[in-house]
Amino acid sequence: MSSYKKVLPEEKWPLVEHFLQTFCRYANIAEACGHKLDVSKFMSEYVWAFTRERRTEFDRSFRDKLLRDEYRRQGLCTKCGENKPIEGRALCRACAERARRAYARGKKQDEGGVSGGC
Ligand SMILES: [Zn+2]
């Protein structure tokens, strides 16, 4: 269990310890619920949460891009990832309509300078 101390410099230890603690906590929760923790799933979600904590624009846009690529690969709308997109477009009908309305609303606000409540 302490092998990481041999391969990693000392300043990285807290990172690994945080990971192990989090992992053990989730493993215990999973076990208490009668499940077995999926290590690879945990890894990806841990990394996801970790990059989210940093909240840099690069991380967010990069993660969004990965997500969109994944949706596109599965042949789904790149916005909601649930519906089938319109033929020849990346968005489904609902998302395209929502984007169109948001765009129209933004335009109206620009023109009139009215910020009235919805
Ligand atoms: Zn959609």
C-alpha cells in the first residue's frame, strides 16, 4: 500500500493519499449497499471531479469537447446527449429550438436593453 512513496516525490503523496481515502470511502459505501466498486468508473469520475474542482476554462472546455465527441460518436445530440440529432446537424430538435429561442431572446435584449423577468 506504501509503494507509491517509493515511486512518487514527497509533494505528490497528499494527492495519492486523498485519492486512496476517497477510494476507500466510496468502496465502503458501495459495499454497504451490496455493490462492488467499479475501479475504472471510480477513476474516471475521480479525475472528472478533480478537474472540475480546478474550474479552469481549459479543463471545462476540454471536458466538454470530450463529452461532445463521445455523444457524436454514439450518434446523439451533442448538447443533451439523449435525443437523436436532426439529419445533418449536431443538435436534436429540442436543443436546436432552445438554442434558437435563447439566441432570439439575447438579440431582443441587445436591441431593447430590456432585462425583464421571465
Ligand atoms: Zn439535444
